[in-house]
Amino acid sequence: MIKILYINPAGYIGGAEKSLLDLLDNLPPERFRTLVVLLSPGPLEDSLRSRGIDCRVIPLPPALLGLSRKSGWAPIRLLLAAPFLLPSPTGRLIRLIREEGIDIVHTNGIKAHLLGVLPALLGGRPLVWHFRDLPGRGFYRSVFGLFARLFPGRIIANSEAVTRALGNPRRARVVYNGTEIPAETGEDRRSRARRALGLGTEEIAVGTVGHFAPLKGYEDFLEAMPAVLKEVPAARFLITGEAVYPAYRDYRRRLETEAERRGLGDKLVFTGGRKDPGEILAALDIFVLPSRSEGFGRANLEAMAAGLPVVSTDVGGIPEVVIDGETGILVPPNRPAALAEAISALARDRDRRKKMGAAGQKRAGNFSIRKMTDGVVAVYDEILSNARE
């Protein structure tokens, strides 16, 4: 039995945490036993325990939890401070590795990557960094590229773009995120979902699903809406999600204020967070992800699996998922006019939407959760094989 310790910095459930849950749900139980450590409390703890997964919370001090990719010196400060400022969390992780007989330490986020270095080293266990985001820019990216060559035994990147951003370290392996085709995708489900949201039969529903953060580019989406309505008066917009990062708790209010300023009225609905975002996707005609940076763009893949054409930005790993002109339309980031033009073009052309949606659903089948799980297991087998040599 191979015992894996997962370290995740957040207690909330964002895209990285959803992908971690997908992995934990699908690892072969006859081969793996899992233990998850969260560096902050939150709903992820309950979700893990409801699955019967052993979960412990070893909280970091708030000052360190508040560090982000915006702070160029954050990774250096955290790495150098960990042994001295975090003797309790570091010591607890080391004891956990030894007492639980951990075979691999797998970290799932930048703070976890750095905090996991010393426990894995002193515990004598191989370290796997799972990178699901682009590691910032400039100096920050250079520092992480250096760290990536020094500390982890293997790096799992969720796109080729992430690997390139890290400087293509030889230890990196690309394992794409996975999704599943919804069991019900027919007209009955679509009709029910649209009725529940108050959408008329002739309205063109254009929406996005994801957590609220400036990086998602929702301001660009709002700026594009009036131009779309000018071309397609039947358009109706939906923004689904909530702020999972504490730093962005007021982001929805800012967006609502901006929507009011633009006079969008009832043409835009903020639906809030949803436990089953698939019901939102079932009601849409076009999915939009206007992100300014994405390691992968999991939301695009989920929309494609639901049979939707995608309008998204040509950033990070998104072009590895969305094929421009075939499964959707890619536009440059920070270009609301280009976003509006792409949305309007699809809104006016039902046949093109159907064709792209079908092509996207077919392509989404190449990104299965089973394939993702097999890719991660292959990395585990590789690193353990090397450790025994």
C-alpha cells in the first residue's frame, strides 16, 4: 500500500481543490491510502471527511496565508521563514510523515509547495509539486523556476504552458485536468434549467462560472455586454460564482456597481455560488471565460463537456483545451471589443453554436478524470521507482 500525504493551502473549494477531489475520488483504493493536510480551515475539510478521507488542519499564521503571487518576494520569505517562524506546522508535518509511514508528499498550491520542502527532506520522502497555475511573472517566475530545479522530485503541471513558465524543468510531467460528460445533456434538462433561471425561449443565454477574482477578467465581460446587446438585443448574461479568496470578498459588489453604471439592468443576473454549476451550464447558449491568466482553464473544459461553444482568452493553457475556430473562439486578453465581437458572432449563428458545441463535447472526452488519475499514478510509480534505485 502506497501512502500519500497531500498538502493543500486552502480550506475553500476552488478549481485546484475540485481537481484534487477528482483525483482522490479515483485513485485505486487497493494501491493507495491518502491523508490530506489543509493549511487553513474551510468547507474543503467537510467535503474530504464526507468522502471518508483522513483530513487534518495544520493552520499557517494569517500573515503567511495572506501572501500571494502579487508579492515578488513572497516565495523566498516563506521558504526561508518556514523552519524558524513555523516550527510547529513544520514539526507536525515531519512527525506526520514518520508516524503515518508516508511514501510520497504531494503539494497542491504555491504555499504548500514551499512549506512541504523541509518536511519532505527531513522525513526522507520524495516531494511532488502539482502546479495548476502560472507562477506569476518576472522575478517571481524566475525564482520559482530555480526552486523547481532544486526541490521537488517531480513536478506535475496541468498544461504545457505551466511547464514553459517554470523553464521546462526535466522533472516536469504534464497531466491535464479531467472532467466527465454530463449524464443528461438533452433538451429536457436544458428546458428545466432555463425555466428555473427565468430565461425566455428566444433569449440567448451567455454566461460564465467560476470564483470571483480580478484575474478572471469579469470587468472585460461587463464592458463587452452593451456592445453585444446592441448587436443581439435578445442576449441575456449570467455570472455564477462567489469569492473564495478572502482578499476578494468585495469583488462581486464592485462588479454589481459597474453593471449598474453601465445600465445593464435585468439583462445581467448574478446567480451566486451554486453547488451544481452544471445546471447553469445546461441553461446557457454560449460560455465565456475572459481570464487574464490561466494555467489550464478548467471551467472551459466543463463547458465543452456540457456541449457549449466557448469564447475565451488566448492565455496560458487555454489554447491547449479550446481549439480556436473549432470548439470556440479565442480572443486576446484585456480586449472587451474583441470579446464582444466573438460573443455576438456566435449569438447570431445558431448552427455555428451547435457545431462548435458538439466538437467541444467530443474533445472534452479526451480529458477524462480517469486519464488524469492514470497520469498522476504514473508519476507516483516513476518517483518511487527512482527512489528505490
